[in-house]
Amino acid sequence: GSLFLLLAPFVCLLPKTMTHLFDPALYKKELLKRDVVVFALITFLYTYHWGAEKTVYTLFLRDCLGFSLSDIGLLIGVTVMFLSLGCLVFGRLLDRRVATLSRLIIAGLCLSAAGTMLLALATDKVQAYVFRAIHEIGDGSFMVFSYVMTSNLFSRARVGGGSGLLGQIAVLGTFAGALTSGFLLQHSGPRLPMMVSGVMSLGALYCFWKFRLETDVAGENNA
């Protein structure tokens, strides 16, 4: 909270945002586009693991792998750097046309799911670091994909509202993950809900393949 207060004065330095008047019905037209609905479904399935992590992750590290509270903080702090690394590397690859959005989402979901599911099977602290780093790299790839895909799907005038919708979908996915994982945690321990969250990410990958999400759409983003 203190950090937010320190940053608040700098808000006035941000550039002014152009605003547009338009018919609210245009939102409905954009939100019901096939690719938007598919992307929303993928987002929901992917963010399921966010809720699972909030419910299970630290308990798993403590109860199954013997991490102390300081050990948990160190693991999270170190491995989250791989999220930053993943964003940087995959973003640069996309800029240089070495990677495509399709490759980013496939790599991101595969690495994220694999890292989570392998972590659920981990038996020592070294494995926890390695598998969590793999997961974070995958999340970095998906994050780049998500930002670019959002800008592609919605027109410039309505990208804020479109982003808000996808943010709400992410909240719902997190809610579902937390609720379900809490139930599984109570009845089976922490390994199963972590495994299930990895499977949900694979479900997001299946939806991408099954419904052929068009990653090259330009959503009137020059409008």
C-alpha cells in the first residue's frame, strides 16, 4: 500500500489519453466475435491456475517439501525473475518475427502446464526451483501473447473496455481455481489440486487448437 502512495504523484506525468464517443452497441458487436469468445475461454482456463496457486502453492511447499517461510519467500522471489525473463525473450522473438503469436501461446501453455504438473510431483527443493522456473517462463510467454492478442482483437477506441472484459474473465478463472482447489485440498492434500490446475492449462491449449483461434486478426485496431 505504501508503494502505491509513493507512486501516486507520478500519475500526473502520464500522457493524456485520447477519448472517443461511440455507440455502446459496438461493444456488443466486438465482444461477441468468435475469436473474442474463444480467447475469453482460453483466458478463463489459463487463469484457473492463478486461483489454485493462491490456495495451495505455499501450503504445498511447506507441507510436502519442507520449506520454511523464508525458504518460500526465496523460492518465489528467485523464480519470478524467470517470468520477467520469459516476457523479455519471447517479446523480442516476436518483434524480430522469429516467433509468431501461435508459437507463443503453444510454448507458454505447454511450459506453464508442464512446470505446474512436474512441481506437483517434486520430491525435493532443487526440483521445486527447476520446475517452478519452467512454469514462470511459460507464463511469461503467455503474458506477451495475451497483451498482443488483446490489442489485435479490439479496435483502438474500445481496447480499454475489451481489456476490462478479459480482466473480469481472469478474475472468474481465479475464483473458480481457488474455490475448486480449496475443496480438493481439504479432501486430498495439495498435490492433486496443483495437478488439476496444470491440466486446466492444457485444456486452454486444446481450446486454442480445437477452435483455431485466429492470431493474425487486426480487430479494426487502426480505427
